[in-house]
Amino acid sequence: MEKFKELFYKIHNDYYRWYDFLIILPVVFFALLLAGEIAGQLLFNLLIIPNMGLEDLAFNTAVTRYGQTIGSWIVLIVFLLIIKPDRPILKTFWKKYKGNTVLFFLLGLLVGGGMNVFCAIIAMLNKDIAVYFNRFQFFKVFVVFIMVFFQSGSEEILCRGFLYQRLRRSFRSPWVAIIGNALVFGALHLLNPDVSFLGFLNIVLFGVFMALMIYYYESMWMAIAVHTGWNYMQSIVLGLPNSGLVFDFSIFKLDVASATNSFAYNVGFGIEGTVLSSVVLAIGIVVIVLLGKKRKGDNLWVVGETVFLKEKKQIAE
């Protein structure tokens, strides 16, 4: 028993609590996910969809599919306000979190959109895909951008907000939180159309990339922005599949008949199902680790502790 306790405390932080147990945590996570989906659907079915016009079905579909994820924001924030021990996680959403700045948000949009458009350009140069102009209506394009922000942000606050921070609080090694949340993030996409092992792997790599932003830069805003920039550029600007999901509303449109499979494009899953995407994400991970090490003096190696340590005594009481 003593050896078990010794091993337990080598693995876990001092402020590990019984509800951080690895069987309980996934149940809570998926309960929040399901509750968020239900809340979002109810909100849109009762308040939004009845007031939508019928003249632009593609726009309505994009707004609804992306916008319903606002339910996850509502459910998670209410949950964190109610559950006192988890309330410090809310700090990662606001400006109190060191890296939550406008500059990091704008940088995130540039990085996420830039990485995706780089992959798309390689696919075009390799003649795997061709796109043509579809339409541009500023107001509708802006509205859908906000909806994509909600969708991308919902995955970030659940995976890199709630799940990452709970794992980070519990385990001494940050890699448990970094890899653990990324694997769950990948699992959330296993039911997407045409998902493959490579597609799953790239979603996991993307999750690791996002988690490292939290670990080194304490910036939920940058993680949300990278995710938003990637999804928006891919789905709404270029009209490509977003993790296998295709929307008719987009600025450019994919010439589906001419699309072919290669190292740079997957006909079913899109850019995210390719070797090129794996390489780009792997490079991104290496870069952020190398840059992050230079920030060691900012105590960003223990991002979970910086969030929760001040609350430890209060929670224990």
C-alpha cells in the first residue's frame, strides 16, 4: 500500500481530488458535450431558425450547423460557475490569463488561416484540387465567421479549457494533459464522414498544437483564433471539406469532379486527411516547443499551477 501511495504521488499533483479520477473525468466531459449539443439545438430551434428567411438555404445551414455550438459555451460556463473547485478554469477564458491579448488573437487567426491556405496552395499546385469563385456577401460572410468562431471556440473551451486544465491540475507531467486532451479531441471526430487513421492522427496533432499554446503561452484566445482561422479558411473561404463536412455556403467552391487523392489532398476528408497536413502540424509543434522553451522564465512550464495554485488553499477549505 505504501508503494502504491508513493507511486500515486509521483504521478499526481498535491491538489489532485477524487473527482479528477480518470473514469469520472471523461463521463463529466461527455456529459457537458451532450448537454451543450442539446442546449444549442433547443436555442436555435426555438429562437433562431423560426426567424430565418428561406431565400438562402446554404447560408442558413452554415449558420445553424456552426452556431448551435454556442450551447457548449453556455453549458460549460454555467457548470464552472456552479462547481466551485472548477471555477478557476473560467480565468483561462478572460483577460486575467496572461496570454489572452488582442495581439495573440490576431496572430492566431493569421497562423491558423495561413497554415491551412499553405496546404491548399500545395494541393492546387499539385493539381489535386481546383477552386472557382462562388460569391461574396460581406454581411453573411461576417456572420458565418462569428458562427465558426463559436464552433471552434466550443471545442477549445471544452478540450483545452475544461479537459486540459483538469488533467493539468491532477498530473505532475504536463504531457498527460497535452496528449490526453488531444486524444479525446481526435475521438470526437471519429464519426465524421470519411474519417481515416491519417485524418484521426492529424486531428490529434492539431490538438497537441493547441494544447502547447495553452502550456507555453497561457493563451486560450490564441488557441481559439488558430482553430477559427483554420476552419474558416478551409470551409468558408476555400469551400473545402472541414474534417469531412462540406458546406454549400463559401466564397470559393471546390471543383469536386477534378479533385484527386494525393499526399496533399484527400477527396473524402479534405486537407486534414493528408501526409502534408501531418508534416505541417508536426513542424508547428516543433516550432512552438522551441519558441516556448525561451519563455521558461515566464513560469509557463507550469501553466496549470499558475491557474490553480492561488485557489488551492481556498478550495481545500
